[in-house]
Amino acid sequence: MNLIKSLIDIQLKIREYKAAFIFLFFFWFMGFLTFFFTRTTEDLLTIFLISLGIRSPTSGGDFAGFYSLMWPILLEVIVFGFIIGELLEKYNPIITSKILSKHKNNHTIIIGYQHLSLRIIEHCIKNKHPFVIIEDDEELVEDLISSGHPVVVGDATEFSNLEFANVKHAKEVFICINDVRIAIICTEKIRNLNKNCSIYVRAFEKHVREYLKQPPLEAYSYSSSKWAMNMIKEWTKDKEGKIIVIGRDHLTQRIAHYISLQPNHDVYLFDDEHDGIVFKENTQLHIIKEYTCFISDFKPHIDLNEVTQVYICWKRDSEFDESLYLTSKLNLLFPHIEVIVRIFDEELINLVKRYKAKTFSSSNSAFQLLQKEVKPNSSIALRKKN
């Protein structure tokens, strides 16, 4: 890996000095031609050595004097300056990662760095499958870059970044971003560059999935939210009483809306960032625009003795402490309430289950479900054990 980085670094330095080397070449070529036409008595090898400054011209007028003065200066500044000053300089890891990406073939491309993306990357690293990740937030992929993995830092909708990821020769692409508009743009541009690779796009809405699977895109859409909703439907079946849903994203609103449409349910959605939801509201859905992480936060709005389920749907890593605290307090003070917590890291599940809570949306579970959906030649496809 260090040898590859060194070779790539040399390539980058040469590209950086391209204009200077071109100027040096033309200056030498001009001198060579001048000596060739003015020193007709000399053989070609002698003229060549004179143009390189190895031999001194015995005559030649002012030009020969000027050339003899300037050539060593240019040679020292450009060539030796390049060798001594630049080749010993530390390589640029971001650019190096880009160059590494460009040389991948028959590989897996992951667009967007999230919990599910991490599972795909870990699987590729463990099983030595070639991969490239495209992410515009450098901080998220800093560890991958430092470890020498192929990373393209930039906007995945730009052709230049897709070309750096060598999309033309990719085997498959996983688009793991939340913005549906950007996902569609990426899909269209990827398909223009590669007519045959498999494209897996994260999308929930039915009309988006229909659009993606039609020619010429022919992409497969998947949704971790849809998989999560299948679990929610099972958990709310035959349930009665009041239900609390806490969170602020699209999936949180979908959960609250779905439960509110079921008979014998009053749903209290605690969403501190939105003045409403994207779904049609009804009389069984009550929206409270407040941040709730203490038991006392609920009391002005609902009697917890009448609550049968609480869904804690925060998705930010920084809010796990609040999720765990609230889960523990509900288990201690209101043990009759069934608590369901949205969690991504498998390592943290046992902490939540300690308080008899259920979990959903873990990245490992989503990854295992995705493994069942991909084509047999996929890098993450389930393999039969011998």
C-alpha cells in the first residue's frame, strides 16, 4: 500500500509540474534545433550533448552564451526542485484516495456514508471485495481515508466524481442517501455511464420505486424504513390504548400516522422541529411540538398510566443517552408500557434490552435484509457455506 501511495504521489507531482516541464522541453528543443542548423560540422550526438549542457559549445554567438547561462538554471529550478522539494513532501491523502478509486475495476460503489453504508463497507473489507465510497462530508470518511481506502470526497451528482469512482467499470452501486431527488439524479447519471451495473437505491415512496425500475434506469429500490414499518405493523396489531411516538424525521411521522389510522388508538407525536406532518392529519393524531426526554415532559399532555406503547425514534448518535435514560425511567416507573427504541448500532442493543425494550432499524438487521435482495453476483450477497 505504501508503494502504491508513493507511485500515486509521484504521478500527482508530475501533473502539478506539467506546465513547467513542457516549458523546459520547448526551451531545450529550441536550443537543439538552433545548434543543429548553426553547427553543421558537428555530428548529431555532439549537438544533443551540447543541448543538454554536457558539452560546451566552442562558438555559437550570443544565443549559445544565453542558452549556456539559462539551461542550467531552468534545469536546477524545475527538475531538481521537483525531485528534492516535491517528491519528499507528504502526499495529499484526499487526492491519493481519489486516484486509488480511479484504478478500481469490477467493484462496488457506495454513495453516502451512513450506518447501512458502514455495514456494506465492513463486509467488503472483511471479504476483500474492491469498493469505492463517494461522500461529500470529509469528516465522515476521515478514518477511511487515513486507512488508505479508496474514497472520493465530493458531490456524487457531478460527473467528475463519478468518473473518479470509475463508475464505467463498476459491478454495482448502492445509493444510501436520504434525499430522493439527489438519489434519482445519481441513478440517471450512473446509468448513462454504465448500462450494465446493478443499481440499488434507497427509496420508500411507491411512485419513486416505480420510476426507478423502469427502463432505462432499471434500478432496484430498497427501504430500511419499509422494513422497519413491517415490524411496527406486527407490534401494533391487536394493541389498544394511547401510544406515544417521539422523533422528528419522515419515518417517525409515518409511524405516528399509521398507528393513528388503526382503531382504538390515540397517538401523541412529540416532534420538536415540525409544525405538522407530511401525512393527512386525523382526530386520533395529536402533535406536540416539544422536545421530551424526561417523564415530567409528558405529564402536561398525557397520563402515562393510560399509555400502552412508546416509540422512541431519535436517529442522531448524540441522542442515544437520552433514549437510554428515558427507556430506563419508563421501565422503572411504568413497567406496563412497552418501549420500542430506534437504534442503529448493534453494540448498543443489549443496553436497551436490559430495560425490556424492543429495538428496530438497526443497521445490521437492514444489511441482512438487503443481502437477501441483491443479485447473486453482488459483493454483499449471501454465500453458501461449504
